Amino acid sequence: MRAFTLPLSLVCIVVFADCSSAGVEVLRKEQVGVTVHRGVEKRTVETSSDQSRIDRRENTVTLPDFATSQNELGGERAVQEDPDQKLRVTIGEGWHHYKAKEYNKALACFTAGSEATDVETRQNGLSGLAYTFMRLGQDRKAVALFADLFEQGYRPEETGAALVQLLIETDRIEEAREVLERVPVIVAKRWRNPLERKILRRQMDAAISAANPTAILEVLKRNHKKLKLCEETEQYYKAALVLQKKGVMVPAGNLLQALASCRMKDKEWQLRLLSHRLRPMGDKELVQALGAQVRSSNLARPDLLKLGKSMLWQRLERSKPDSPIYRQLAQALVDLDPNDVMAVPLLAWSCYQQGDYTCSISSFRWLLAREPHNQEYLLGLCYGLQASGRPLEAIMAIREFPGKVGEQPRTQLVNLYFELGQKEYEASRFTTAEAHLNSAAEVDPGRRDVQELLSWARYRLGRPESLLALLLAQYKHKPGIGTAQVYVDILKATGRDSEKNLFMAELAKSDNPDLRRMAADDYYLRGWPMSAAFIAGDSHTCYAGCDKPQIDNTLSFRAREGDSGSSRLFAMAYTADVQSPTPAGRLWDVRLSPIHLDNGEFQDRPLIGSSYRMLYDSQVDVRESNPTIDVLQLDMGIRQEGDFPWQIRLGTTPISGPVEPRPTFLLSFWNEKWRLNLEQEAVRESRLSWVGMEDPYSQNSWGRVLRTGAELERTFSLKGPWWFSVASEYKYYWGEHVADNQQLSASVSWGKTDQWLGMTRDVGLFLETKGFERNTNFYTYGYGGYFSPELMLIAGPFIHVTKERSSDFWWDGSLSTGYTYHRAASAPRYWEPDSSMPVTDIIQRYSGSEESNLAVDARLRGLYSLGGAWFVGAELAINNSSDFTEFQGALILRYRFGQGTAFCLTPRQNENSFIPIR
């Protein structure tokens, strides 16, 4: 066995009188050495004052059996018989002092007894001395004594156990392992586990001190059975903390989880473990783990709640209030303590932000029950009720609030009433909407959005005054295209055209180009392209260029079937039309038209003019007549745009004809609902009616018929796009040596105007009737040569399609067809014959006629912008509604003195023709 060496020390012991003189003698030596004979070696045992170790051993050392029997060996007789008897008594007193924890007295007695000559007595004294050193913390001395006693075979179970215990406690592991192999089996079994635990502690301490996760995991792997036996739990706990600190989370968590099965009744220990297990968890894992602990933990609930709340509050401080995890953390806090008045508001607001209004409402109701005057909780409740579609409950909550309602709840009350009013308004329940909005206005009369929607509701109920006043005030406060447009739209919708037009006139004078453009657009839509162009001054509009002069060069023709020399007509004309607009919306134009007329060759001795002369004078001279004639027509006009548009034209019938020309005029007024024309114009149905003819049988000329009269039309707007129109006309026909005539006509039409394939379409039905005083549709002297039935009826459908004017190409087409009936009266062969006319000829008459057929009136025309200043156009037409069929056509070349590609056609011009000689 390995030798145990101890240095010599000075031992100072107080000697009590009740110990033997032999013991006193020994204790008085200056150099006290308790000599332990073990082979040829000597050991010196020294004392120690390690009080903590002494205290630790109070309940771990077992006294030897003889420690309670030594005092029985007393008596004078025994001393006389045995010289060591006195020392045995001293040893017995030592054990008495030992048991009384009077270790210094016991030390003196045992020291004296260790000098006995009797081996057993000496070993008994040494044993007591070793135990006393052990109690006094003088481990090295105790180890040396126990080692000698064990080697001597003195009570090996007791001395071996004490020796192993001391070696383990003093970290002499290898020596302890050697001794453990030699002690009795019962001792080895008792101390093998403490030795292994000591080894484990040493290895774990080294790994922990080095903060080496690999070393810690190796120790854990080798000693996993110790963990299951719940041994060295503090060491494992420290190891888990090191692993956590080094980021080895899974093994650390598993280790802490395993330690939780140890020391189950130690609440402080369990809380420590739980704290370290929860701390590295993510937020969601923490919430789940705390919930599980609350349901299943055997920890004291207040301690658990304190730990859980502390950790949850820390996480809340690091989380964003609008994040989903914030709500989960707040919910976990409330789950831990439903009465936590700090956590419940956080949960309530978080639920609101996350859209869980049921949670938010219930939380705020709970808070208000505890603090009825808290306006923040009132607001939260209202927000939740409003967001969940329960605004009436929110209103009741504010109305029933026991305290004075502050600014924020009042604002919320207005918002709630406004929301209800808005929903009712969107559902077209305007009466209910007005009621809610009135309530909002009573709370806050200054809320602009409330007043605005309230005005709209009243407008929908037929009371637009407040809305118009509001919109006008908004425009004046902030003039701009947005505020102006809304105001104009309402003026239009309420039929306040005069107010709208006054407002547009104000916008036209604005310094803001956007507002001027708005006014210009309105002028254009009202049929004022010239005014619009002068106001806007913009080259990218549908009316760009309408403020520039232009000239139209038109080549047109008319072709009518009929008898050669009389009713037949072919006319061709070139027209130069110079147009010049002014900023006042007035267009001046001058039109010059050279016209070529051809009515065909006369038959030999035609029955026209004074043809009766050849009946009684076969030798009468027949004047030669040219079938063609060239004339010139001149007219000029002024057309005014505006609220009261009008047009004046002045001109003459064709100059250079056989009959002197007469003036023509047109005075026209119109708007969207009515039209009035006062006019005098040439009747262009034949050469006779247009320019007059020379009588082949005399030197006279006759014809050149004018019609003078008035035309009135009224249009009524019906529901939606439908309309109804009535018109009447009176014309007086007169000419050179021509019978006067009168015409009355009336027409009705019914249809609708809508958008069709991106174009404006008018479609409907019409009925027209016309009648003349007399039939003058003849070519003998005194008649006018124009269609003048006694009665004419025509009825059928019509369609008129116009392409949008704002493009490079514009076209317009119309078609009407229907049943037509006309009846012409009979008439004398000659009108007002002279006295030389034969009686047989006088009594002859033109017979009347009656006819019905399918009539067609079709017209198509278009304009195309070539870019820059040039335009080209064309027109074709056919009409057989009279007793003849007529074809018309024209080609137009327009040049504009300035840039702008707009066609500048007004709605009234859409009804006109490009053909000046129409």
C-alpha cells in the first residue's frame, strides 16, 4: 500500500485534570509527534481548523463499538492488575468528551491513551485520536492514523470506511480508489458511489471552468446513469448553464428537462430549472410552454405566475405592438392572471390591431366594468364595435358613458354617425342617411365631411340648395378643376342651366388655364366651337383651329330626272366660301357661286310658255332657246354662337338669268328645344323656278320663284334618351309672271338619341303632311314649274348617325324611308290667258294625279383632315319623295389660315349640307 506522510506540527492542547498523568506527560512535549508505525516509516499528524468540513461530518462518522464501553473498565483493582488500565479509563473519558463534542478534551485523552503498551488499548486510543482529528478538520493527521490502523487490520470495516471518506473528501482520488479495492465488500459497496460522484464532480468542474461544451457533453455521456439517479444535480445544472451560454441549446434544454425530474419537492430548484428552460425559447414556444406549465406544474402558483409574467413582460417590451406575437404574449399574460389590469389593456388593443374584434370588445368591456369613467377604454370598445359592424352599439356606449365625454369620444361619436349615414346613403336610403348625418352635425357642426354628405343626402331628396352652396364655397375657397367640375355637374343635374352658364362665363375669364379649358369644353359641347377655341387657345382639343379663318372650295352638282327642256335639271357649281371667326363667337362668311344649269334641248314647238299662239298661227316665230345657262349667285352671312344663337344671311337669286334677281334672306333663331326660321329663298326644283325661262313664243320671260315664310319647330325631352318633336311651316310662293301660291305643312317625329358603336345615333319614326293652295307644277306661261301637290303624306322610320367630331375623320349619315302619298289638283292649261287665246284652248285643263310609292331620302358626307391646314370632304345624296328622283353630290377642299385640325361643326350644321345649291 502507498505510504501516507504527514509533517510534524506543534500541538497545543489544554489538559484537563480528569485525564491520566501519562496522557498529561505526553501532551507537554514541545514537539508532539504521534508516531504511527507502519513498516519502517513514520508519520506525523498535524491539526486543522477547517470548521466547515467539521460541521459537514457531524452526521457522517460512525463511532466504533467500544466507544461506549471504555468507562466500565475502572476501579483500583483493575489498575493494580493491569498497568494500562488507567489509560483505558482515559480513553473512555476521551470518548465521553468526543460524544459531548468536547473535541479538545477528547484529543488530550486519546493522545494519552495512544501511549499504552497494550496493542488493543493503543489502537483504541489511536482510533479515538483519528476520529477527533477528523472532527477538528485535521484531515491529513486523520488520514495517516486511519491508514495505519487499517494496515494493522484494526477494525477494517470502520477504519477503512473512515479512510476512504477522508481521501474522497480531500480529493485524493487515486489513493481512495486503491484503498477501496482492499476494504471489505460492504465498505466498498458503500463508498464506491461517493467516489464516482467525486470523480464526476472533478471532471465536470474542469469542463465547466474551461467552458468547453465538448468536454461537458463527454462527461454527461459517461455519467448518464448518475443523472437518472439525480446525483450531483448542481453540477449538471451548472453544466446546462454553460451549454446555454455557448449556444448549445438542444443538449442544454434536454439536460434541464432531465433535472426537472429530480428534487421534485424543491420548489426553488424547480423554478430555477424552469426559468433557464424557458429563457432561450422563442416567443411562441414560450407562450406554449408557460401554458403547459400552468396546467400541469406542481410548483406553487404565485411563484410560477411571477416567473411567467416577468418573462412575458420582457418579451413584450421587445415586440412591436402591431405584430401577431405581441397579441399572443399579451394573451399569455392574461391567461396567467386574468385580473392583471396592466396586461388586459395591452391584450385589448393588440386584439383590435390584429382584427380580433370579439377579443377586443370583451376585454374593453371588462376594463370598463372595473373603471367606468376611463375614456381610453371607452374609445377602445367603440373602435372594436365599429370595426365589427356594430356602430349602433358603439353609439349607445358613448351615449351611456357616466362621465363627461371628452374630445376623442365625441369625435368617435361623429365618426359613428357619419359611418351609418354613409352606409345608408350608399344604399340609397337617403331619409335615414339624413337623420344620422343630422345627429353627427349636432355633435360637431364644423365637420366638413359630415356637412358635405348631409348636403348630398338632401340633394338626393330633392333639396339641392345646401349642396350647391357648399360646392360653390369649396370652389371659392380653393379654385380648381376638381371643385369647379363637381359644382357644374350638380348644376346640370338639377337643371340650373342659367346658373351653370353664368359660372362657365366666370371660368372663361379665369387666369387658370385649366378652368378656361373647362369652360371651353362646355362651350364646345353647347355648340360654340369658335368661342371655345378663343378661350382655350389649345392646339390639342376638339375645337383647335376654330378661331382661325378658312376658305371652303366646293364643287357640287344636282341632277333631276324629267322632260328635256322643261322639268329636267342638271346643275353644277363651284363655290368659294370665305369664313372668318371673331372672339365674340361670331362667324362672318362670304359665298360666291358660279353655277352652270342645263335642262336639256327643247322639242320642236314645245308645249311650254305661250304655246297657244302656235295653235292659231302656225307661222309664229319660235325663239331659239339655249338649253344651258351660266349664272352667278352671291350671298353673305353672320352666325352668332351663345345662349341665344342666331344667323342672318343676305343674298340674291342667281344673277344673269332671264328674270331679274331678287333678294334672299334668312333669319334663324334656335336652341336645344326650339327653332324659328324666317326666310326668303329661291325654289331650286327646275330651271324655270330657279332662274326663270324665256317664252319661246314671245318676248316675255317668267319664273324665278321665291318662297317666303316661316318655320317653327319644338322638341320635347321625354324620359331617358327619348324625345318628341313637332314642326309647322308656312310658305308663300311668288315670282315673275307666276301664279302666287301658298303652302302649309306639319310634321311630328318621335325617337331617341344614344351612343352606338362610339357614335351619336338618332333613330325613330316620323309623319309629315304638306299641302299647296294650287298646283303650279307646269311649264306653260304663268306656272312655276315646282312640285305643289294638293296633299302629300309621308311616314316611316329614320336614322341619323354622326361620328365624334374630335378625330381626324368625321362622317355623318342619314336615312329615312316610308310610305308616301301625294295628290295633285287639276289646273287650267294657262294661268290668266290673254284675250287672243282660242276658246278651245282656254277650256282645256291639266288633269290631276294621285300616286303612292316607297320614298327614300339618304345622305352621306364626310371630312378628313390632311394635317396642318388642309381638309378634304365629300357628300352624296338621293331623294325620291317628290314626283321625281334627284341625285346630289359635292367635293370640298378646305384651307385653314392657321393650325388646328378641328372640323368646327356645330350641332345645327350637322343638319345642313355641304352643297350650296341644294
